[in-house]
Amino acid sequence: MSDDLYFKQHVFFCMNTRDDGRPCCSDHNAQAAQEHAKRRIKQLDLNGQGKIRINKAGCLDRCEQGPVLVVYPQGTWYTYVDNQDIDEIIDVHLIGGKIVERLQIR
């Protein structure tokens, strides 16, 4: 990983809301999941420059597979159901460096 990255990893949670009846991440508690991840990363002292950033994003155009998040710079996409899934992504991927295969979407 390059030393010049402002954040070692950047996690974007889709927060999209659609008014046309198509699936959207906001219908699947995306806001609460993002807040949980942000809180947990802070509790673990993994937030800030050179560490991990948890962000909200507009439409990531994968709502049909949602709710979704993407981890950069790896470009790994995940779906999740609850906070246990979010914790697993944090523990296994963000901290452990391994992909959570059961939650990964391609």
C-alpha cells in the first residue's frame, strides 16, 4: 500500500433513495449500518489520516444487490444484512486484510 494515501482504506456506503419503486439501499437500513461502522471504527481508534474513513455515498448503481458498500483502494464490493455483517467486514477485511467471501458481490 502506498505511503502517500491520505486514508489507508475508504469505505463508501450507498445511501441512495429511489422514488420509482426500484430497489434502493436506503430501504435496507443503510444509514444505520453506516453509523454503526463509523462508530465502531472510532471505538477501535482506526479513524483518521493514514487509517480508515467511513463515508456516505450517493447512488453506487448496484442497489439491486443492496444494500451495498465498497472498500477502496481495493475496490471490493459487499452487501450486508445487519451489524454482525458490518462487524465481520471490519474485522476480517479492514483489519485482517482478507475478503469476506460470503458477503462479497462481483
